[in-house]
Amino acid sequence: MNNHIYLDYAATTPVDLRVLNAMLPYFKENFGNPASIHQYGQRAEAAVENARETVAAALNCLRDEIVFTSCGSESDNLALRGTAAAMREKNGANTLLCSRVEHHAVSKTVEQLERHFGYKVKWLETDENGMISPQTVEKAINKETAIVSVMYANNEIGTINPIVEIASICRAQRIPFHTDAVQAAAYLKVDTGLLGVDLMSLSAHKFYGPKGIGVLYIRKNTPIIPLQTGGGQESGLRGGTLNVPYIIGLAEALSLAVREREQRVAHVLPLRDRIIGTTLEEIPESRLTGHPVSRLPNHCSFSFRNVDGNTLLTLLDSAGFACSSGSACKTGNPEPSEVMTSIGLSPEWGLGSLRVTLGASTTPGHVEAFLKILPGLVKKCRGLQSRS
Ligand code: PLP
């Protein structure tokens, strides 16, 4: 793997050494259960509460508005299922508004709520850049709406949605608004005061923290019931012994992401623009997917006509480059993704998607090496395609 170049930071990121060092004592000498009365427990509890304070400061919210979960998917599930049920109980609201291009952690949850739990779903359509407009939300929202869920930034195509405007529409109607900020948190502002969201999901492994730990921000007084009952942890909203080392790691990673945001953006942005510009210039029948301007600073996504995206990924991997064709979990699926279909791409374009996402260790040398090899591999894929 030493010569491999990793260009898949949207799938996951390596753990920052500073984060790892902050976590290690909580596997060893400070191994206590925060619920225990004795001093081991007290030390662990103090560390968790300290981490909660750090996360609350990063999100500009109250400590008791933070719930630690096991991942971004769990945060999405708790937000949607928990709030939908509480709203239905409160005033009979039974409709879920959800964008067409959500990660499966949201879209599959909403589909199940419709199929098995008696909710109705109204899907919000995007424009050709995969963006949800505030007007689309305004037209669809009404007193029947239990929750609105629109992602902050898209994992496949990097488009950033107008979250502040959408939040303000929901607020005016007193309908809870959830945003999946799993991809956004590494590079965009996650100040809940500024964004005006009621619920926001984050996952540490997208910003140089460990896999298997997430946060759900829940604004005070937002109706919600727990999905996982148990020992009353997390103000009764998520039963289960707290994963102390991972919580410490998440807090450290998030506070670094907030503190170093400007440098991190400044590092990846010119590299992203170099990849986008050169790829579109040098590869015939190529297009950028997602918004050309309102997009994540580390995110390049393309579609190549008459190319099999998975073949391209395999060729890139053999050449030493780790990329993706969309969401990590969708790799291997021969259908164009919902996102490609939603932005209006036909299968001959939609199957040829490529996602290249950059991060802390990406260098101009990596980018040049990648750009040198990509046009030839796309051509090779087209050759293979026409023979099959
Ligand atoms: N939401 C988005 C937008 C994502 O990109 C991902 C992961 O790729 C998730 C949710 C799921 O997060 P996790 O892997 O922590 O469950």
C-alpha cells in the first residue's frame, strides 16, 4: 500500500495522531465506566463531560443538546425515527419531507418508515446540480409535516445545500429540520446558531476521528423519543455504556477541524480545482457532476460517457490510486445511483461516475500523477466497453 495514493477522503479519513494520542489513555489506565460511582467511573465521566463541552463549543450549542451515537447512520436514524414518532404523538403530523439525494442512512430509513410504520413521504426533487432549493421545501411543507430532512453536503457529488434558508422556512412553520452534516463537518461551518437547524448528524471518521462514533445535535425542546432504551444514558435518549475513548477522539477531531478549517480548505481547494479543470479539458465526453461553485472544497466528481465506473475504479486501483464511484457502500452496484438519476443523467452517463476526494496528505505531486494517468484509463475503459 506504500505506493498507493489515497483519493477517497469522503469514504473515510485516517485518524489524526493527535486524536489517537488523546484516546489512548482511555483504553488503558482510564478505562472506567462513566456510570460507576467509584473514582474510575468519576474519571471517565469527567472526561466524557469534558468532551461534550468541547463538542458543544464547536457546534455553538448547549451541552445537553449533544447525544453521542455509534455513527452517522445511527444519528440519522435517531433524528428521523425519534422525531417523526414524537411529532405524530404530539399533533398527528405524519408526513416526512426528504430530499431525493440523501445518503441511504436517511433515504432507506424514510422508506422503511413509509412501508412499515404508516408515515407518508414527500420526496423533494433537486435541480440538475443536485441542489434542493428553499422554494421546493416551502411548496411542500405544511401542518402535516412531521420532519424535514435535507443534507448539508452531498457525499457523491459534493453539492452544498442552502441549509440556512431551508432551516428558516421550517422554523417559521414550527416543523423540526434535520440536516445530515456527515460530509460537511470536515470543511464547512457547523455552528448550529448560524445554521438554525434543529437536528444535525455528524460522524467522526469523516474528519480524522475514529470510525464507529457519531453525534446527533438536538436543539432544546425538539420533540424526540429514544430508539434505544436502556440505562438512561445520554439524557435517556440513547441507552448503552458510553464508548469513552471514541467520544474523546471525536471531540478532539472536531475541535481540530473547527480550529484548522481555514488551513484545511486552503490546502485542498487549489488541488480540487486543478483536477476538475484538467479532467474536463483533457477527457472528451466528460462532465462535472454536482454544483460547480457551491461544492465541498475537497470534492471532485465526474461522469464519463460510455464508461463503466467500476471498471475505471479497478484500473485506477491497479495503477495505484484509490478513488470511488459515489458513496462507498454503493460500489459494485451496476445501476446508476439515485443521485445520478436525480440530476437527470441517462445510464450511458450515469454509470460512468468517478469521485475523487482530497485530504490532509494529498500533495500537488499526487494530483499531477493522477491527472497523468486518468485520460488513458478512461480511454481504455471505453475500448473495453465497445468490445463487450
Ligand atoms: N451520511 C452521509 C452523507 C455519509 O456520507 C455517510 C457515510 O458515508 C453517512 C451518513 C453514514 O455515516 P457512518 O459511516 O458514520 O454511519
